[in-house]
Amino acid sequence: MAYLTSLVATYLTKLRRNEEGVTAIEYGLIAGAIAVAIIAVLLALGDSIENMFQTTSDALNNVASGS
């Protein structure tokens, strides 16, 4: 009986120390949170960003055409 108890205790100790799966899940959650934040920022600033790129494009076209 002592051998079985020791075996179970050893197994539980190893299981508790094994954090590889937990780390992968944490990295996945962090990546997901970053993706949600980027999407939220792009949705909130979408029109401003589009106007900025349009203004830049127009300025480059004017320079290229010699106006």
C-alpha cells in the first residue's frame, strides 16, 4: 500500500510541475487578446486611417505628375 501511495504522490507531483500546456494556453489567450485589441482599434480609427492614406496617395500622385 505504501508503494501505491508513493507512486500516486510522485505522479501528482510531476503532473503539478508540468506547465507546458498551461504556458501554451496562456500564449494563445494573449495572442487572442492582442488580435481583438487590434481589430477594435482599426474599427474605431478606420475612417481616419483611410483618409490619411488617401491624402498621402493624392500627394504622391501630385508629385509624380509634376503638379
